[in-house]
Amino acid sequence: MRRPIPAPEIPDDPRAPRPPAAPSTGTPARIWLVRHAEVHDDWQDRAYGGLDVPLSEDGVAQTIELAARFGELPIASVASSHLMRALLMGRTIAENTRAPLAIEPRLREVSRGEWQGLPTAEFRARWAADAENFLADPWIWKGHGGESSADMFERAWPVVRTLAAHARGRDVVLTSHFNLIRSIVTGALGLSGHASFAFRIDTAHACLLVDDGRSWSVPVQNVTDPRQFRAT
């Protein structure tokens, strides 16, 4: 079973810096942000980040199950990270919905730089040692020499806007990774560091990002059955 790296505890300080909320596209859009399923046991206790690691057997089964539920929804298009754990989800949803699939390297997981692949305990220790710098502005911090949340949002947001343009009254799907999805939600809504790292989306779960033509919102998060939240 997946053993996630605990999220850092960030004070809920209204004076803390936060990104500005992303502007609306000006047209209604519903975008399902879907996290890949459980990874192989060999990687459970490592901060694998942007490495291309495989799914477990359970993860493959979880992917098939969630994709089948999306198959009952009218999906206009699917975009997926090119990393295998997310790409299987994207391909299977596209097959079940008969929607076109775009494979997007811009939707890959965060690069953890020099810390990528470290055992979880060592990763956490290095993170704690740089806590002062991290807490000063979690949105732009990249003390490991890799990517910040802001970097991920900058590369992924054009994909989100393209998906929104393709929606035309139907749902669209983006299959990716925890930190990439967290960064999309943070930048879309202009969340504080506290709210950003309090956001959760478990493996083989989804959240719904909505543009009502004026602003972005996330009315549904961390769900396993999108059929309960059909567009009306």
C-alpha cells in the first residue's frame, strides 16, 4: 500500500505570500484532474518525484477500475503526463471514452533535483533542515535544485487552458501526479502555502477544477467515482 510522504505543516498566516489566482478563460469548463494509481513497492519509501517508476499490480487494477467509471461520462479530450504511471491512466480513460489523447511531458511530476530518489527519511530530514527558507515562500522554494511549485504551474497551465478550450460543454480529463495537480489547483485558486499543502488527492482519485466563466473553483476533490458529479 502507498505510504505517502507527509505534507509539511505550514502556518495559516493570512500575511504569507501567495500566487495571484489565475484569470478565467471566459467560458465555462470542467476539468477532471486525475492522479495515477499506486506505484510499485520498490518505490514506496523513496521520493521518486519525476522519475519514471512503474505501478504495482494493485495500481494497474485501480487504473482500470477508475477509467471504467470515466467511460460512462461524455469526455471531450484527455491529456496525460508521459510518465508510465500516469500515462496508463490517461490511455485507459481515452480508450473507454473514445476521446482523443494528448501525451504531454509538461504534465510530468516535480523534479526534486539533487534529492530525487532519496529514501523518504533522508528527504524529510533535508526538507526540515531548509524549513526556514521553504516556509518563507513555499510557492517559489526549490532548495533541492529542482523545480518549485511555481515552475510546475508555469509549464502545466497552458495545457489546462487548451483543455478548457476543447471542453465545449463536456468534461475533459488531465491525468498526472500529486504535486503537479496541487500546483495547478494552487495557481488557479491563488491558495496560500497552508491551503496548498493541506490539499490532498490520493492515488487513483480525482478532483474537479471548474471555470464558471468568471473564476476557478474546486467543488469536488479526492473522489473515486466521477459519475456522481455529472455536469447538469
